[in-house]
Amino acid sequence: MRTIKFLLQKEFRQIFRNKTLLRSILISPCIQLLILPLAANYEVKNISLAVVDNDHSAYSQKMISKITSSGYFKLTSYNSSFKEAYHQIEEDKADIILEIPAHFERNLVRENEQKLFVAVNAINGTKALLGGGYLANIINNYNNEIRLQWVQPSRFNTAPLIEIASSNWYNPLMNYQIFMVPGILVMLVTMIGGMMCSLNIVKEKEIGTIEQINVTPIKKHHFILGKLIPFWVIGMVVFTLGLLIARFVYHIIPIGNISLLYGFLAVYLLAVLGLGLLISTYSDTQQQAMSITFFFVMIFNLMSGLYTPVESMPNWAQWIAKFNPLSYFIQVMRMVVLKGSEFNDVKPHLIAILGFAIVFNTWAILNYRKRA
Amino acid sequence: MQQPVIKTELLTKRFGSFTAADELTFEVYPGEIFGFLGANGAGKTTAMRMLCGLSLPSSGKATIAGFDIYKQTEKIKQNIGYMSQKFSLYEDLTVIENIRFYAGIYGLSDKEIKAKSNNLLDQLGLQNEAKKLVSELPLGWKQKLSFSVAVIHQPKIVFLDEPTGGVDPVTRRQFWDLIYDASDKGLTVFVTTHYMDEAEYCNRISIMVDGRIEALDTPSNLKKQFSANSMDDVFYQLARGAKRNE
Amino acid sequence: MKQLFIFVRKEFYHVFRDRKTLLMLFGLPIAQIVLFGFALTTEIKNAKIVVADYSKDIVSKQIIDKIDASRYFDIEKSLMSHDQIEAAFKEGKIKMAVIFPENFNKNLLHTNKAQIQVIADASDLNTAVTLTNYISSIIGDYQQQMVKNVVLPYRIVPEIRMLYNPQLKGEHTFIPGMMAMIMMLVCVMMTAISIVKEKELGTMEILLVSPFKPLMVILSKFVPYLIISLVNVTSILLLSWIFLHLPIKGSILLLYAVSLLFIITSLAIGLLISIVSQSQQSAMFGSLMATMLPTLLLSGFMFPIENMPLPLQIISNVVPSKWFYIIVKDIMIKGSGFGAIWKETLILVGMTVFLLIISLKKFKIRLE
């Protein structure tokens, strides 16, 4: 125990003495938490629309104003030909072209049907799908309005209407920030904890001080604990800062029990730091440790369910995701913070993370060699 | 005769097909200053790392302070100090913090730590520098501090791996005064060097060439044996035949 | 020239002897392509939902069968109360609840209107939105079938064409963005760290006092990372062509030329970071903050820039990756020639020159 006291004293001194690093550890996650949710906005708005109106009728004008007043589209150009409008897309000035053929209004009346041509820049598939959908929807609504004006309702409105009353629990306003912030916080804590911890030990290897430690009769698990505890504390502090930002900037107040959250975090940090330690026992240089950590963080991050749901992955990928500590904590964050889940709800997750913590740390201690 | 504190028998370390230390057999007695000489790459550091328990031997036997080098490394570590070639104090800790840290992990009590660190600072004349970061000290001071820290737990043996590289002769002389002091108090000193004047300070020296010990005796006997005027000559005669030279 | 060769060779030894790092640097793009190509989809399959049918009539049955038949849902029929639904949400057991109220069909027949209640667990908003859309379209289809026989008058039929990417694949935005990310990792972070490492260990000073020009010392450090980056560009393009069937519409030569330009831009950033950093760890943090994150957030490949608040939109203009992303997208997917991308290229060239001048100036100051 006494040994650990001295190890901790030393680690904390070193951490607090390196002001630049300390600042980056504490401030960078805050900045990220402030910027990321602003940037990470999946809502599709302000779709640039290029219009080719070959009809110039009152009805075509009205349709265009319906579209622009919807809030989703902004009219960026009127073009005389499709070719001209296409050029706008090539230059990224327009996302969607709407071409209204000549005699649009006349044909609609005479032939009962009139086509419109819509071309969507689909390089960004999601945006294209949503944009196209919005446009079709607005046109459809406009179509219904015209019908109501031109004919007696009873003549066509014989179809029964099934309404869908949808409600979104826990995030009724469908606010993306509420959805992203807890996940991002987990990602940041993971990155900082894992990276700092693995780099720290490897740094001692690189400058040679670890040899001096290795010739002392120090116990392996004491040494590992001495490295683990400081970063465990830092992880807790970063997480707390993040929660405060979530509270005061994004007004996200955890519905569930805060101590449950911290309890889970405590175990989770052990798992993440254990992984960092494990990586450090396999690396000889900081560059190596960093590229290995980066590799895993990147894969964990992509497969965490933060961007795409884990359930939609193929079976083999879901299996890999089972070994991803990040995905458990992101789920738990959403459960506890947004839904108010209780201990029994997160128990399976907690057991899994506890398993990771034990495996990673035991492995790291076994693999840490005082003697080559 | 006394029991040897270091005793090796055919101690060997191979890295793949390369034999870094080849069948080393020697004994070191309590209170001795034992010099371990050799050209660069002769295998001095490898041998020393095995004795300190940092590297596992490929074959052969050895005991340090009566403990087996294979099975009782942790016991050995209680009884030795080590100062590596790579300067190994924490540059971002102060002088006093480094002293307290190492004293602490060797299990000294608070009272001992306080007394020891005061003594040490006095002895080195570092009282005024106690709160300076180690990175701010000149190299000579760092080396002296490093040595004092390595023996802070009063080990039986201290291993010094090229302890005085890169400093002027006066500073080196001061460093050796520290070694003599410690040796007078019964400490066994095992030191590698390639400064021949330092070799003269040792009680006995061994000279390694290409992983083998080619000569082992007191400096004066060696000079007689090789009919040489100085240790330089002795070393030159032996090292000339070396095949590995960096 | 011979000296330069010797220095470059030394750097190659450093980089290529470190097998673990190399494995990660070459493996990361491959792993990412595999993940993006095969694992990460926004399509959701077999989502667990609960259907509570309080009406149990023919229409509700038909709709439930339709939902059940789709591959999107894995349904469990159970008359859950709101409290029970909430408990199931909290446990994370189900994603959504679909409730048919009593007299569903009766209402539909008598008032021509009936309601289905859909409750989604929006703590995972993406999933909630997608699933709600699936349900809506299934019910919409069902309604279409009901009114099949009725032909509506005055139909406006939008014909929607998806340009460049008719199957709406995600790779089209992802591949160019990933190229930028990998270059940030290799050219900025790894390069900066390897230079700072020599500073930390003191070997840099030995190199700098050699008769070789200091600038050359730095340039020779660039070469291995430049080559790794070019290999990565090639492997990304090849893999995305083979596995994701993403062809390169424009000129490959132009694509490589632009990539080379961006590699040099990145190396210049790496050099600048290495000059201002004192330790490998701060070099790493610097690279993360100054390049990785802006690339991820502000280059437009993850999140559309036009949705961001104005200050972020303005800042995005100084992120080199944004311009590189636009250029690569244009060449690869739109098949644009140099005529269409010269502006962006010029901006990138300008940035590179600016960065090089600044870092060389700072580098000289350090030497004096």
C-alpha cells in the first residue's frame, strides 16, 4: 500500500507539472463537446433548389412558392434550360433540380396527369433520399389542394384514412443534440483515458526510467495500479465536466440515478484503462502505442452505435460489437440519462464491462514483464 | 576467504544466433570495486542486465547476494542498486521528489526517508537545488544524484553501467570519490566503463571481448601479465582481436 | 544527392522496422472500408417491436401481418400498457410500440378515419426516425392497396432521378473523406511524432549539427510517410473498386496529382506541429485537435456544412481537408476534369505554400 502511495504521488506530480498536456486533457474535450453537437446535425435543411420553369403559369409559380416556403428548400437559381441547371449541380451550387415542363397547367387539366422532372445530386445518399422525399411530399400536398379546388371532394375522397399518431418518447422534439451529446461524451472519455494511459507507460519505456523501476522489488500489480488510478481520476473529472456542459449548455439533465451512472463509469474506466495498459505492454514506442490505440478507438467508435444502430449490422459485425466496450456504455448512457433506467436494466451491461475490466487488466499484468 | 556476493558460472545470453554474453564465469567479493571493461558491443551491458534481473539468461548459473538469478529475482532486487547508462531519474520531478520517490518504493519509513534525503542533499551539496527540477541540473550533478538514489536503500551491491559518460575528468573524479566512500562502508560496486583511468581505480577488473571475458585480475597484475605500461595498452592488446566493433 | 539518399534510407529503416505501427497504418483503411462496406448501414433489420392490438379486427390483422412480413421488424404481440412499454424501453428490450386502439376498423368504416398509435424509443433518435418511416410506409402501402381501384384526377407525378449515385450508397461520401482522414493520421500525426521524438531523445541535435542542411534532414523524414500515404490512397481506391464497386469516373492521374498535393499540405501541417510541440504527447494532442477533428467535423463528409451555424461554416473554409474532399468527390464521382476543380486546387496550393513558409521560418528561428 505504501508503495502505491509513492507511485501515485509521483504520477500526479508529473501530470500536474505538464501544464500543456493537462490543459489539453481537460479543455479539449470541452471544446469538442461544444462544437461537435453543433456540427453533427443530421437534419436536412437548406437544400439548394434549381428550378427550370418551362411553363411560367400561375400554377407552376404557386407550386414553387409552396416548395420554398416549406423551410426545407432554398431557391438558388432559375434556369432557362435543364442543361444550365445541371451545371449548377456540377458546381455544387444546387442539390436538386426541379423541371416543370411547358404546358404543365394545360396538360394537367386536359390529360388528367402531368409529369414533373426532379434530378437529385445523390452523392450524399441520405440527404438525397430525404430531400427527394420532402419534395415529393410537398408536391403531393399541392396536388391535393388543386384537386380540392377543381373538383367536389366527394367525387374522389372515398378512401378511408388511416392516421399514424407517432410519439417519440424521451426526446419528443427529436433534438439531435440530446441524442448525440451523451454518446460523444462517452467517446471522449474513452479516447482520453485509453490514449493517455497507454502513452504514459510507453513513455517511461522510451526514456528508460522504467528500467530503474524494474530493478526495484516493486510488485507488478502495484506498478499497474499506480498507473491506473491517476487516469481513472482524470476520466472521472473529464466525465463530470462533460456532464456539466450537457447540463448547462444543452440542458440535458440525467433522468436516472447519477450515482448509477458514476458507478458504471467507474467500472467502465477500469476496462478502458486496462485496454490502454494492455496496448502499452505490447508497444515499445509512443508512436506504436498511439497507432494501435488509434486503430482500436476508430473501430470501436464506428461500431459503437453512435452513428448507425448496432442492430442493423450483419451478424458477424454484431458479434464484434459484443466485444466493444464503447457500445455498452453508449447504450447505458442513453438508458440512464435519457430514459431513467435503473440498476436492473443495466445489469447485463455492467456484468459485460466488469468482464472486460478483469480480462484486460489481468492480461496486462501478466504481459507486463519486469525482465526481458 | 569471504563468500562471494556475485558468483556466475558459464552465464550466457543469446539473441537468436547472436551470443551477446558467452559463458561468463567470475566471482565478486564483498566491498570490492569490480570493473567490467570492454569495447562497445562487447556485451558488458547485457551481462549487467542479467545480473540485475532485467534480462533472463539463456543458460548458465549465477547467484547475487546468495540468491538465485532465475528464481529469486525479487529477493535480489531488495539487495541491489542499479544506475543505467540511460540516465534514469525523472526529469520532470524535483531533486527531493526523486529521492523521496525511490526511497518510498524501496519501502523506507517516513522517518528514514526524511533523514536519508537530508543526508544525501548535504553530502552532495544540493541543499539549494533540492526544489529544482532534475532537468535543470548539469549532467555531472544528475549522475551523482542518480548514484545516491541507486544506493538509498543501502543495498549490498550496486551496478553502475557507464556512470560517467560525457562529463569532464574533474567531475568524474568527484563521482569516484562517492564510489570510494560507499565502498568503504562495505558496499560492493560493479561498474562498467571504457575510461581506462577509471579502470585503475578498481580493485579488480575483467576485460570482455566479443562476449567473452578475456582477462580478469587486479590492474597491476594485468599490466604485468601483458607487460604493458598502462591499462590502455592492456586493453588495446586485447581489443585488437575483436571482431565485433559496433 | 548521395547524402539525401543516406538520410532517406535511415528514415526508411525507422519506419519500416516498426512492423506494428505499419500494420496499423496500412490496416486502418482496410478495416474501415470493410466496416463501411459491409457492417455499417442505416437500414435496420429485425428491430424488436411490440404490437398491441386492442381491436383485433380484420384490418388491424392485415396491417400487422404486413408489418410482420417485412424484414425490418421482429414483432411480439402483447397487450402492453404504457407503463409496461416504458419498462421495456428502459430495459432496452424493444425499440417501438405500435398500438391499435379499440374499434379500429369500426372507426375506419363509420368515420372514414382511424388512428394507429406509434411510440418510438427516441433515446436512439436515428433508429426511432428510421423505424417510424418504415411503419409509415408500410401503412401507406396498405392504404394504397385499399384505394387501388379509385383513380384520382389531376395527378402531378414527380419523376425523381438520382444523379451520380442512383443506389444512394453511403460510400460516395465516405471514401473521399476517409482518404483525407488517413492522410491526417499518417502525414500529420505520425510525421509530427517522429520528428518530436528525435527532439525528445536528443538525436535531432546530432542530425542538425551534421554537415547536411537542416532542411534536408526534415525533408528526408517526409519521404517514408509520403510513400505510405500513396500506398494507402492506392489501397483505398482499389478496395473500394473491388468490394464497394465504386469506380473512378474522372482521371486517375489527376486524382493522384491532387492526392500528392494534399499529402504535401498535410506534411507541412505535420512539420508545423512538430516545431511547436515539446513532447510526443503534445504533438499527438495537437494533431488530433488541429487536424483530425476539423477533418471529421468540418470537411463536410460526415455532416453537411450548410446545416451548421454560420461561424462554423466560416471556419470550415480554412480546413484544407474540406477542399480536398470536394476535389476528390468531384473527380471520383462526378468525373469532373481540371476545369471544374481548379479553384479548389488553387486554394489548396495557396494553403500549402503558406504553411510551408510559416513552418520553415519557425524552423530557422529555432535553429538560430
